[in-house]
Amino acid sequence: MDIAHLKSWIGRSESANDVAAAGQLAGLAAILDHETPPWIAGELPPLAHWLYFLGHARQSELGEDGHPRRGGFLPPIELPRRMWAGGRIEFHGAIAIGASIERRSTIKDVSAKTGASGDMVFVTVSHKIFAGTGLVISEEQDIVFRDMPKAPPPPGAAEARTARATRRIVPDPMLLFRFSALTFNAHRIHYDRDYARNAESYPGLVVQGPLIAMLLVDHYLRAHPAARISSFTFRAQRPLFDTAPFDLCMAGNDLWALNANRETAFTATVSA
């Protein structure tokens, strides 16, 4: 792996424009199972900016995994597995429904690591989102590219925290397919069971990281309707699959998701 070549992507940037249309929010409300969502009326709820600025690569430009081939904005990392490892978001202002929005993205860092599961490359992407009032969202996303695991991951410790509110989610293929459709995400691990098992050695369909994050924020907003969130940080620790239900947990401003073995799969913190 030529890490020096991959690091030459640091500083690469791109921009995109969109409109914060209401249709995507109707789809999100349906996926989250709301008749009346607990959001502030007239503006995008927290994390809904992920429903915009969607890539529209031509069919011929997709790789075997369903993602656009690497080497454009993202560096050409050849490791087969790709996951959203975490992120940090600050909300500086509201985005009104129907507003024109702009996203400016920059590759902030590229780093290589070797762990028990093999080689990994982390790419940190910075996003700045602007609306009519100026900068409304600052975000950093950590994307990890991984080698195929050499052995099953060791079991994690059971979560010691006590949740004040818990909600069980059944991640069936319909939920994962609808979210992939809403976000125009063709990554096959989320809807193609044969590919997920045979090509990437997963036990089932993988629950999307952004979906888990949105479910956790929704879990918070169900308890705090119309709360105005100022920041959100999250970290994916182990994948969740459609093979078993998982639990959304909350204690104060701490949020986490537990798999069927009571292992922590995803952690997050919200500030309001």
C-alpha cells in the first residue's frame, strides 16, 4: 500500500448544491415510524442533511461493492471493506425546508493502521454546509477501509451503563432497503445478502451507520420533542446485522446501541 500516494489526497475538495426539499423528510418520517415526527416545524431535523447532496454516479461508474469507484474525491484505497466509523457534527443554525443549501467538502486526513483484524486506512472528511444565513453545519466524518478479517472478532464486554429509556429495533430487510433507497446508497452489504456473506464475509445484511445514528437521535427526540440539538458525536464499535434485533439506549445525553449479545455496537453523545 502506497500510503504516501494516498496522503496526496489530503486537501482535495469538492462542492455540491441542493434544495432542502420536504419529500426526503416524509420518507424519513415513514422509516422512523412517525405519523407526527417530534421535530421543530418548518426546518430540517438533526442529521437530515444526510438526505441531500447525494452522489449520482452513472451505473457504469460503480464498483463491485456498489460504491462509485475510488480515485475521484476519495483516495483509491484497495482494501475491500468500507464503513463509516464515526463523526462529529456542530449545528450552528437551522435549515428551513425549501432553502437552497451548499456543501463544501475537503479531505482532512488519511492515515494507515494495522490491528488485530488486519490493515486499515482512515479517511477524515470535513463538510461545511451553508444556507441563506451562512454556515449552518460543520461536520467531520471518519471513514475506515479495512482488510478482510483473519478471524472472527472477540466478544466484547457487556455494557455496564443503565439506560433510562430503551427502544428495540428489528432491522429487517425492508427497513434497510428503504433507507438505502432514501439515501441513494447502492452499497450491496445493506440489501444483497449473498454479496454480504460471500464477498465480505458478514453473517447477514449490515445495518447502515447513518441509520443507527438517526435512530439514536430519534430516540432522544421522542423523549425531548422539538429539542434544538447543538452538537452530535458518534462512534461505530461493531456492526449490527439484520439477523437479530438491537436496542437503542439513552441515559441523559448519552446514547448507545446494543446488539443481541448486549455488546455495545454504537455510541453517541448529544448536546442541546
